[in-house]
Amino acid sequence: MTSEIDSASLLARAGELIDLAKAAGADQADAVVVRSRSRSVSVRLGKVEGTEASESDDFALRVFIGQKVASVSANPGFDMKTLAERAVAMARVSPEDPFACLANEQDLTRNYPDLDLFDATEVPTNALREAALEMEQAALDVSGVTNSSGAGTSAGFGGLVLVTSHGFSGSYVASRFGRSVSVIAGEGTKMERDYDFDSRLFAADLDDPKLIGRRAGERVVKRINPRQVDTGSNVTVVFDPRIARGFVGHIAGAINGASVARKTSFLRDRMGQQVLKAGLHITDDPLIVRGSSSRPFDGEGVAGERLVMIEDGVLKHWFLSTSTGRELGLGTNGRGVRGGNSVTPSSTNLALEPGDVSPEELIRSVGNGFYVTELIGQGVNMLTGEYSRGATGFWIENGELAYPVSEVTIASNLKDMFMRITPANDIDRKYGVASPTIAIEGMTLAGC
């Protein structure tokens, strides 16, 4: 992939687009190229079901005339002068947006770090195929597994090229390699499904296909013959790390400046107040070397820094881009992501920092409760915090995982859940959102 990542020509074309836009009458402009290359193989029951390859360099030009803004996009081969003139013509007839703007010049980074995000390893298609087949077979070899939903492998990269009219010019690229498998255990109406996966920036860091397959098989076999449990209140629910990562995503959504500006977050009036249990910390760091969601600069050319978003349970920061910050009377903190004619804020490498106890100790401390391994449905209201999700997992009895459970609903309010989190110490930071096992007290469980 080495020869494919030379961004010099794309930087030159983006710079030319800026010049043409200004010549056509734009006051300011920025040009973005979103790059992607990928190959993937999918198999099922020992046979290849699909082999795909894709590549694109998608251009987007955003222009400003006063407080009016417009954006146009195109694939390679477009006529740059026509595109620039079209963007300016669209901006002239657009309504004013009081918050639309480029990043302030003093916020732009001039010297951004090399975060070691790119692995030039070429993975041949036949190697992708063999890994997928090996992974699936390892899962099928687990006693009790009866069928396969398929396995897949992928390799590729994505990147960003950004040029602005007020002096920023930069690019970066990050590779991505993945493996996943899903299998079935049981028969007829008693079938259960589960999966396992791995995704890394560097091919050599991927878990062995046999290990991934075996984990998937062992997970699904444990779910055979689930029971139902009685409805109860004040139940302690333990979230498996895979599920806890999604829960941390709810925290991120609640402290996103865009949601705050739209008044759609239940934490919109809580800056500087206790929003998590004392002792808990939420961090976000875009500059982790080889971090899954690291980036040397954001979608506006601003370098972010590590932030403790929530410190000792107290809310310290929103995720902010320049325009969102302006709407809230604040400055950007380098969390902007370009999308269409706007830049919206987002987290980078987000983590609920771990506690001091092992997951086994945490489960023992629960006594009786519910360990969640899968959630169903989208019953989360970010305006009110109301939380209600279908769930499957295992009943905790006398501090041990006793038997599989399905067809239950767990419910509470995120405001209360945030204040009742107890984290274990088993955090894995290889994904863009990281969380240890967590226990949340005082939830309602609706069973049979």
C-alpha cells in the first residue's frame, strides 16, 4: 500500500481548489479529500461467499461568503474550476449561518506529530481468505456449535487531506485490519448466536484467527438453554466490557457540544457539576501513538490534546468544534469532524478509566444480580436520560455466573446510572472507546 498513500498530489489539487474558489468570489474556503482503500473476504461453512475491493478519493469544497456557506463534493476527474464556481454560486443564495466559520488561525496546528497510524503490510487476498476459513473452522470445532453465520477479514486504510484558505495544509492516513466470526449453537427454537472479532491498525497486532474463532464458539455455547428470571427492582447489573463500551458512548453523546447547543442532552445544564460517581474519570486523547481513533489534527486543522472530560465525577468539558464552540460561547478543543458543509464535534480515544478490583472480585461483590453480554433495541432517550433495553446474559448467584438468561429488559435513567457505576480494572484500550467491566446498582429488571 506504500505507493498508494502519497498525498502530495491531493494536497496540490486541494490547494488549487481553494485558489479557484477565492477567484470566483469566496471570502474563505477549505477543501477536504477523504481517502479510503479496502479489501475484504467473507466465508460461510467453508466456502467463499464474497470478495470485495474498493477505493476512493472523495473531494469536498466548502466556501464562505460572509456568513453564507455552501459545500459541494465530487470524485476524482471533476473539473475544478466548474466545481469552485458552483460552490460559490450556491453560497451566494444560501441563508446566513451565524456560527459557520473556519477555525481561528491561531488555533491551527503547524507542526503535528507522527502517531504511527499506518502499516504498509500487504495482505494478499488468499491470506485474507485462509484467515477467515481458519477462524470459522476453529469456532465450528467447539463442541456444541451447530452452524455458522459466517466469518470475514479485511485490510485497508483511510485518511484525510485538508487545505484551508488561511494557511493550513496537512494530511494523515491510518491503516485498519479486521477479523470477525459469528456462529450458532443449539437447534430449532433454542438456537443462540454470538460472535467475536478483532480490529487493529497494524496487521501483526491482530489476534490469531483460531483464538478469535474459539472465543466465539465458547461464548455461544455458554448461552444454550437460557432461563427467564423474575421481575425485580434494585437489581445490580454488570456490563461485560463489550457492552460497557456502548454505555460509555452514551456518556460521550451526553457531553457532545452539538447536543448541548441543540438542547437535546440531559446534561446540557450540568457543566461544573457532579454527573458521575465520585472517583470516576472519563478521558479523551487524540494523540495516543497507534491509538485506534488517534489523529494528529481534526477536521479543521486544529490539534487536540488529552482532556479529562469528567474528573472525579465532575463535568469539565464538552466535545467542541469551532462552530459549536462559537454557538456555546466557547473555543474549540480540537474535536471537529468534517461532514458535508459542516464540522461537528466527536470523541477520539475515549475511556472510562478503570477501578481497582478485578472483574471476578466485582462480580463476587454483587452477590445476586445480572451480567449482560448483549443488548437489544434502541431504548435510550438522550433528552430525558430514560433507559430501557432488551438484554441477554447470565444470572449472578452467590457471586458467580450461574446460568444463561434471555428475554429480559433492564431499565433506569442514565442520570441515576451514571451516579452508581463501579468499574473493574480490566480495561482494554485497543478500541476507540475503552471501558472495563462495570457494575450499576439499582436498576429495574423486567422478566417473566
